[in-house]
Amino acid sequence: MRFHFPVVIIDEDFRSENASGLGIRALAQAIEAEGMEVLGVMSYGDLTSFAQQQSRASAFIVSIDDEQLQEPAEAAAVIEQIRAFVAEIRFRNADIPIFLYGETRTSRHIPNDVLRELHGFIHMFEDTPEFIARYVVREARNYLESLPPPFFRALTHYAADGSYSWHCPGHSGGVAFLKSPVGQMFHQFFGENLLRADVCNAVEELGQLLDHSGPVAASERNAARIFHCDHLFFVTNGTSTSNKMVWHYTVAPNDIVVVDRNCHKSVLHAIIMTGAIPVFLTPTRNHYGIIGPIPEEEFSPEAIEAKIAANPFAAQANDRRPRILTLTQSTYDGILYNVERIKERLDGYIPTLHFDEAWLPHAAFHDFYGDFHAIGEGRPRCRESLIFSTQSTHKLLAGLSQASQILVQEPEQGGFDRSVFNEAYLMHTSTSPQYAIIASCDVAAAMMEPPGGTALVEESLLEAAEFRRAMREVGRDLEGSWWFQVWGPERLAEEGIGDPSDWLLHPNERWHGFGPVSEGFNMLDPIKATIITPGLDVEGDFDEWGIPAGVVTRYLAEHGIVVEKTGLYSFFIMFTIGITKGRWNTMVTELQQFKDDFDRNQPLWRVMPEFVGKHPQYEKWGLRDLCQRIHAFYREHDVARLTTQMYLSELAPAMRPADAFAKVARREIERVPIDALEGRVTAVLVTPYPPGIPLLIPGERFNATIVHYLQFAREFNRTFPGFETDVHGLIKGEDGEYCIDCVRSTAG
């Protein structure tokens, strides 16, 4: 299979008609005759931007002339430029060939720190261009051959070898699509390679995901080496499934489990599926709606024992000792825990510590994150407890959607059984996995091989810091007028990312609003940026006017910017390894445009035409009018405090989650209107979006605060169509009334 990686030649005479220009072009022609592409440029331009082109090149040839080295000042400048260029390349790529091209005497002037990073020095006129070309092409091809990790290599070879397909899937390498007009469109859109590589597990040379054999197993071992864990398993249907695999390896019916109340709903699904008895650790919250950390004292065995003693179903447990702790390591807004302090408290007390690091797979590749991630190079093992980390490679790395992985670190005493784990794995994985997703897991891991992975994370951190500085600079320029804030510590380094300690949460700091957090226990991940809109402060007090975030993100969507999450007066963006300066500068520009349109109260039909087309009742409203009406509604209902109180309110379990959900399967439920919910037992998850964190799980009772919130949501949805508050579990009947499925009263 042909990949396009040109040899890049940097020579100021590349297009000149002098002897130097003729010589370098003769070399270029000889390289092309060997079947390699050549890209000739006349200068480095911006070094950092140019060095980023290493991902598209097979080799670099850097030309230097003796004439440039005659004058000491010019020679020093030339050598420094070459040194800087080589350093930028090697920061990202330790292996790509770099050649210097010059006269014989030139090599004497090149210092050793530069020479040792080169693959060779090409002496002008000593050999024929054809001989030199073969040497360069050999090194370039050897480099390209070293790039693909095991599974991706096997898959590309299989797709290229022209084998006829007599197995599933039925499109037979894409041929079926060619028999239909709409199929032709599909084929042209996705392309030949994706369809040829879409195969079933009957292809022996690709190995098996189901038993982790062949190239699949080699790739999982390679990824385990890169991520510094003992075992690693690729998962092709998301970290939701990874979490369930971990739980089914560990948890049986009536086991006590300790769970972050801020957990992803997949963990709650796992509680239902395993029949576990959960005790919850409750995170803090601020009035922006941002979820904070669980207080450190809740992680003590004594505090957990007290929660178990208070649980009405603990008497049914197989053992009062918890089987697993699951913690959301990186909340949606980027709050991290010091994992080593948690391990110190719980090692040996809870046999399995599971960190849901769906939003943190990058942390192992940069020293910035220190002790604030679960598994990595040099991280100490627990003496007795097994460590799991489940990671979404598709969220912050370069995996395709649903690409995920499970990392395992065994304790000093051992105890992980791969065969038993694979039984849990098989319970949840498909027998027809998508091989493109497996390949993306393979490649996403290979991309993080140092130094490249470290460079990618470093760039994410730096871009995030630059965005924060740019937003503050705009705010200073607009002194006397309103602007958006980026949530985070007040102190921000003047350049770079600063010291990790700059991002720690200190007790009772106003910016975070989480109260007396433990010193050194929590940190904000800088690449998670929550933008605060005017109108509400961290104490929950409303201003006279405000700009609800839902209006801002709806506006941004119509201008080509889609954000990750929207709250009441905040929205969230991530600086993944795919974010560029162009993207975040566009965000700043569009926010400035929103400000201009808001200040001028531009009509909605002009600035949000797509939205008004769907909701013509807003046609005569201005942008500021819309913001003010929603803001007044929020203020009237004191919704910031309401949403905080509902998540922090006491929740009484009336049934085991599995027993309550079983009522759904047996249809022993009834749909209860919102106004009649207080005291009833829910049979389903109740999950408001945002933030997408379950408010109630099956078996818990509705209290007055939660009912009040649902009444607010109902009234808001009726008043402002198009900005509806989405609550999963809430069902809208034909009569327009909202209901929730509850356990039938005679059974509950």
C-alpha cells in the first residue's frame, strides 16, 4: 500500500540556476526516480510549524554551503538555525532521518550536539546523485517501515493483498456498495481502504480480539509497554463497556461497592447488572454547576465503614468488605485526584481500585501530571490492591469513536487472572468487532510513544495556556465592559504552562468554590477549559442581567463551533491533541462577535437564522432580549442553588438497584406525573443534561428538592422551546404531561 511521505529538501538555492541549485535538483530528480516523492522548500520559515511537518515526511535533507560559514557571525547564525531545527524535529520524532548536504569542508564546522542527531552527511560532488539517492531512499523506507504498530501493519497488508472475501461482512470488501447508486455514494465517501479493511474475525492473519491472539495481542502488548502497565486490552465499544468488563471481573450479586456519585452512568448500569449494593462518595459542587472533588476524608476506611453501616441493605451483603472502588479520575471539568494518596489509604482494604480515566489517557505522557493519574512509568504498585484504569482513546487521543482500552497494574502480591478476566471481556464485546477501531487503538497508542507522545501533550498544554492568556488579554482590553472568563486559578504564568503547583486547588479559594479541600489533593487539568458567561457568581447570586450559556453555544453552533458541554452559565471545551491555534483563535473571535451582536441586540433572525427557522416565535426577539428573558427565569427560580441542592440532598435507597430495575422487565411499574413523584421509588436512571450525571438511580426515592427541579424543568421547556432541559428518564406523554417510571406502589 502506497503512503505519501515525501523527502523534504531545505535549500535556499532549490530553484536557483547556479551550481548549487542544479546540484540539489539533480539529487531531487534521482530520489524521485527511486519512487519517492520530493518536496523542495527554500527556507525553514517558522521553525516550530515547519518541524510539525515531520509527521508528513520520510526524511529531511538540510543544505548548507561553505560560503555561509566564512564569516564567524554568519556561521554562528547558520549553525544555530540548524541546531534549533534539529532540536524541534527531535523533540517530536527521535527516528526520522535528517541529512546535512554540503561541501566536504562543511562538516568540520558542525558541532557534535548537532552531528549526533543526524543520519548522515552528504558530501556534494563526491558521489553521483543516483548513488546518494539510493542511500537516502533506503534510510527513508526503513524509517517508514518502522512506523506501523503490529495490528495496523497486518491490516494494511491484508487490505492490499487482493484476497477475495467469502466471509462476513456481506459487502465483501465494498463490492456490494458498487451495485447500487446510493452504495456508490457510500463507497466514494468512505473510500476503498476502509471497506477492504472491514473484515470479520475469520481472517487468521489478523489475530483475534476475542482471545487476544496474533497481531491483536502483539498490539495490546505494545500498547501496554507504551502506557507502562502490566496488561492492556483494546475495547471497540467505548469506555462504557470497559467499565462493565472491569465490574463483571470483580463484582457479584450482593457485593458492597464504593462508587463516586459523580460516576458515568455506565458504572450505574454495572451496579444494576451485577446486583451490587452501592455506597456512594459524594463530590462537592459549586453554584456554576461544576462538579468538584470528593473530600479526601471520605476515602478513609473509617468513613466508608460508617456509610456501609448506614446502608439498609448492607445486612444482605456477602461480605461487609467492599469489593471495588470506582472513581471518576478527571471530572468533566477537569478536576483530578492525587491517586497515590488514595492508594495509601485504601491499599489492602479494597481489593480492586478502578479509576475511570475516560478523560485522562494523556496524563501518563507528561511529567506535569505527576501523581494525578492511575498508572504510568515509575508509579509504585500497591501491596495488595489491583489497579484498573479505563480510558477513552477516542476522547483525548487519536482513536476512532468507541475506541477504548483497559489498563491493569498488578499488586506486588500478584493476583490478576487473564483467563477469568477474558470471560468478563467476552460477556460484553462483540463477536464482530470493527477492525478499523482496533487499528485506531493500535495507532493511537503508537502515536504516544515518546518523544512524540510527550510533544503532543506538551502542545495541548501550551495551546490551552495560550487560549487562557488570550481570553484574559481581551478582558483587559475591554475594561469597563463585560467579557467571558475561563474558569481556573487566578494566577497564570506569563508564558508556558507554569508549574503544576499553579494548578492545585487550595482550601477555600473563591475561584473554585469547593470549600475546604485538602491541600495538594486535587488539581485542575489545564486542557479542560470551562468558560463562564456573565450573570451568576460562584456563590449562586444572580446579577441584574446575564447571558445564559445555552444561548452562547447555540449561537456558536450556527457559526461552525460545537462545544462539548453546556451548563447554566458555563460551557466546556477541550484542548485535545487535535486542537490548533487556528481553532482556538476562531473561538475567541466568535466570542467577540457574540459580544458585539449582544451589545447591539441584533435580531435573532439575523444572527441565528437556523434556530429561528425551527422556532419562528423568536423571530422578533433580539439576542440581548432572549438572554435577559432566560436569565430572569433562572433568577426567579434561583436555579443555581436548586441544582446544587438537588445533587447534594440526602438520597434514601429503598431497594437494591438491580431489584428496582427488575420491576421494569416485569412491567411492575407505573408512570407517575412530576407533581406526584415525592416519596416514590424510581425504577430507572434520572439524568439531567447537563451535566449528564445521574441524579437518581433505580431504587432511590424522589425528595422534594428533586421534584422542585423537575417542575422547574417542565416550566422552562414550555416557556423556551428550543432550549429544553433534557432529563433522561423523563417521559413526555401525548397529553404533554411529564412522567417517570416508578416502582408500582403496591410493590414498593
